[in-house]
Amino acid sequence: MSVLARWCHRHRLVTVLLWLGLLVGLGAASGAVGTKYSDSMAMPATESSRALELLKEQMPAAAGDTDTVVWHTATGTVNDPAVKERMTAALDTVAHSPSVASVSGPYTERGAQQISADGTTAYAQVVFTGDARSVPKADVEHVIDLAKQARTDGLDVQLGGQAVQNTETEMGGLSEIIGIVAALVVMTLVFRSAWAAALPILTAVAGVGTGVIGTGLLSHGLSIASVAPTLGVLVGLGVGIDYALFIVNRHRKGLMAGLSVQEASAKALNTSGRAVLFAGLTVVIALLGMLILGMGFLNGMAVSAALTVALTVLAAITLLPALLGLLGPRVLSRAQRRRLAEQGPGEESTTGFWPCWAARVQARSTGKALVALVLMLAVSLPVLSLRLGSSDAGNNPKTTTSRQAYDLMAEGFGPGSNGPLLLVAEAPEAADKAALTELVTELKGMDGVARVAAAPMQDGQRVGIVQVVPTTSPQSARTSDLITELREHTVPDAEAGTGLRVHVGGATATAADFADVLIGKLPVFIAIIVGLGCLLMMVAFRSLLVPLIGVVMNLLTMGVAFGAIVAVFQWGWGSEALGAGAAGPVEAFAPVMIIAILFGLSMDYQVFLISRMHEEWTHTRDNHRAVRVGHGETGQVITAAAVIMACVFAAFLFGGQRMIAEFGLGLALAVLLDVLVLRMVLVPALMHRFGAANWWLPGWLDRLLPHVSVEGEPDPAPVREPELADARG
């Protein structure tokens, strides 16, 4: 690592220009080819996927994304001539718009059910030629504009559906700026130098920028969700700033010890840089571990986030040394430069809050450990009621047309009208069609079913469609129960003894299938992540106990994240205030992503804390001293890093995107408590209690495991640099 640092220092201008060229080149390529994100949650070998495949094969005109135009009149009814004429004209224009396959309005015999009982609300279904992501955004916006032109003072027109919601989603913007500004403020307070505070920001932005642009280019070859760039920015900014912070902090210590700029950079990269490389590798591996789940929707996000993290690490170990070389002694505060010039190099003071705190934890380790453990368990308690699913438009901000359309539909036709189930039936023979008719009759009398509409089957038609409107909203647990009842009892009973085959599909069923598949694979994923964590920690610190402590800490951190998410988003404790709508289920893919991210981040802090302890243990073989010194010396920088990362994550809370807000809240609180409670209290307290057993590893296992140095080589002799000696404020 020191060789790399010296090369980047000597060729600092070239290194900076190479990074600038990479950013410009990727940006030009992205501008030329654009992006091709996909938000399909369809799972192979699930019933909802089979239903969609049948529609595409037999009835492609009905397989596209179905959105809704809903209107409400404040006076009279929607059948009044003026309203009817205005909306008929608007729907006719929409029907002839690009990317629109068909429009089914309420002013026909088949559309009578599309007018509310009180006659004040009606809706039309707009079927696009493809799924929500494949339809050009401009075409969807054109449909929205045409429908909104029908509005008058007494006639409210709103639109809902996935394609419409996609036009309301804005990636990036204020959240990133708030996070960066907050990080800059914290680092300025820590370093007392604006230049030093700016370096981690510049490095992280370079890494995240290349990662996000690269993600857009990868979307042409991989199925990557549109939310992936935002998640990449969220994770990349947090880890990128933190990684650079650790290196800059070590570099400044080297300068204060009398090293030249080049040697201080080399030492920083050979110590903290190694830890950054190891920590970044664990995050990347954890994210790529999601590939074992075999779910296309998550694969793209995993690759995207891993790419962004990898590029932030690359920026930290190449671009940062170059910038440190360009900045020279100005990375120190004026007071530090003045003290260095007047008093010469010297060791950092061992007094201060964190060394004193480390001594207190050692003195009262058992009591502090119990308090920390109780606090973490208390915050984690809500996780016991975790319910996974998919939020609906009722959780969108109230100002959006999709949310207002949802509310109008729920008020006029019941909440289930916002997510009807689509039964796709294979009925090749006359007897099968008769069995389907009997099934439709039975469905109309089922509990939990508000309405049933079956499209007439023409002569020779082998596939029929039945729309089932639940009495409850798409995200309701009772709707999930209805899907289960249909699949396990009602439909099999109707199919018995016939050639009829019915598949329960639609967007609501697809979301339910996605959640079920994820829940089934989650235990295996957690086991792999835990096993991987143990192995990496054993390799790094030659210990059995330290990895086990780390695993328990990681599980507690994950419990805090999900406890907070459940309380706010599932129980509704403040979700409306965050612009995330009412209470609802936690997004199904959130646990996998958060577990992968938190595993990596928790490992980061464990590595930075334990590596300093292990370094001291190697020199002294005194466990109490090793734990106390490692705790005291890393406390300030690790805490500052956690505060910065929490600020970055928390900035995404108010972006108006529910799933991003879930990530922001869970990660921000988890990271903060992980460091303040676990790494700064519980971990050192436990290690004081366990004594020298912390560093025991069976000989046979030591021989089997590869040897990797996280702490780097022994310190070189200080080398004075004239420019530092002569530096003035």
C-alpha cells in the first residue's frame, strides 16, 4: 500500500486528471446511450409470473401496465352531460396517444361498475403497451397532461398506477446536498481545518459519481431497479466519506509526528488504508452475497451498490493520496502548524474525553455492558412484529396525483379497488369454461371480496380474465390472506376434475409472491452473512472470541434498524410527518439490503476498533492495556465517522420516497447506536471481562487460515520535512 501511496503522491496531478477523465468519459458515454432501468418484481416459478406469461402469450394487449384515470364531481354526478362529454373526449384523446394499448371507460355497458354508488366518482383503466418501466416517461407524462386538461373548478381529475408513479419519482437532489453539508460541518469541527474537511467530501463524490454513472451504463446489460442509483449514493457517500476520514486522520497524525507529506501519506495508507481496503471488501462481499438469492430485482441493486462502494475505496487509496500531496501541510489546522513549527514533532496527547472514557469502561465494565445491552434490546423490540410486503400509493406524499387518485378510488369504490387481483384462467374446453363460470359465482360470495368482473370469452378463446376486487387495500394483511385462500382452497376446489387452470396474478399478487420468496430465503442469507463475518474476523485478528462478539454486535445493530423501521413505518409513529404516508408493511426487499449494508458497516467499525487493540496486544501482550488504548485512541475518529454517516443517511428521510426513507432511518439510527453503544461501550466492556481469551486461536486453525495484516508494517522512523518546520499559521 505504501508503494501505491508514494506513486500517487509523486504523480499527484496525473492521478487527479485520470479521475477527472474517468468521470468525464463515463458521463459522456452515459449521455450518449442513456439508462435502461427496470423495476419488475416478477419472480420465476411463481404463480403471478405464470399469469403474466400467459397474458403476454395469449392476450398481449392486456399484458401491459394498467393505470387509472379517476374523476370526481363536487356537484351533480359523473353522468351529467357536461361531465360525460368532457371526460369522453379526454379519454378518446388518451386512447390515441403513443404507448397506449386501450382505454376502458365507465360510459359503456361493461363499464357500469366503474361508477361509484353515489354517482360522484368514476374511473377509466388505461392499458399501456408495455410494463411500467419500459413505457417512455414522456408518453406517460403526455397521458397525464391530457387527462388533467379535463379538470374544471367542480371536476377533479387524478391519475394512479405504477407508470404514473414512476413519473413522480425524482432521483437525487436535496437529500445528497443536506448530507454532504452536514458531513462537512462535522469534519470541520473535528479537524479544525476546512481543507482537511473538504478532502473526504471530494474523494467520496468522485467515487460515488463514477459509481452512479457506471450503474446507469450497467442498466443496459443487467436488470437494475430505478431506485438503485439513490441507494448507491446513500451507501457510497456514507462509506466514502468515512473511509477518507480515517486515512486523513492518520495522515495528520503522521505530519504531527514529524513525517514528510509523502511518508505521512504512505504510513496512512499502509495502516488505515489497509483497514479501509479490508472494510470496503467486506461491504462489497456482503452486498454481492445477495446474488445467492437468485432474484433479479435484488441482483441489480447489489451489483450497483457494490460497484459504488468499490469505487469509493479506489478513490480513497488513489485520489486521496494525490490530493493530500497537492494540499501539503494545509491539511493541518493553523494551530497545529504553528505548534509544529514552534515545538517540533511530538506524540499526540493521551488525555482527553475518549481516553478517560476508555478508563471508565475498564473500571465499570460489567455495569456498563448490562446498560448497553438493555438499551439495544429495548430499541430492537418492535422487530418482533415485523411484516413484510409492498406499500401502495396510499403511502405516497399527499400532493402527488397518484396519492390523490388512490384516495378518490378508496372513497368511491373501496380501498381494494386500488389493487385488484387478476385471475388468468386456462379454459380450453367448454366444461372448463363452465367451471370458470361457477368459480366466478363462488367468488362473488366470498368474504373479503368486494366485486368480481369476468371478461366474456369469445369463441375459440382459451384464456379468460377475472378481476377480483378485495375489500381491503393492496398492502393490507387481509388482502394477503385472501390471496392465500384463493390459491390454497377456492381455486383448487374449482379446478378439481376439470382441465381448468387458474393463476392468481396482478400487481398485488406479484408483490406478495416477492415477499414470500424473500422471507423463505432470508434465513440462508443471514447464515451466510454471519459465517462470512466470522471467517473474515478470524483471518484478520487470529481469534475465535472476537469474531463471535462481532457477530452478536451485528445482530443487535440489525435489530435496532428494523425496530426503528417497524415503529415508524409499520406502526405509523411519524411516517406521515416524513412524507411517507400512513402505516403499512415494510418493503419486502428492505431486510436483505439493510442486512447486507449494516453487516459491512458494522464490520468497518469493528475492524477500525479491534485493529488498534490488536496492534497494541501484539506489542505488549497486556489485554487490559490493549483494549483501553485501542478504545481511547480510536474513539474520537470512529464516533465522528458514525455521526457523519448518520447525517448522510438521515438526510434521505425527507425525500418523499417511502422505501428510501426506510433505509435512511434504519441505517442512521443503527450506525449511531452501533458506535456509541456497542463499539464504545459493550465491545470494550466484554473484552475487558474476557481477558487474554480474546486473542486465542487453536494452533491447527491458525495454520489453516491465511495471514493478512490489517495493521500494516511497523512504523518507519520519523522524517522531518523542512516545509513543515517552517510552516506558519
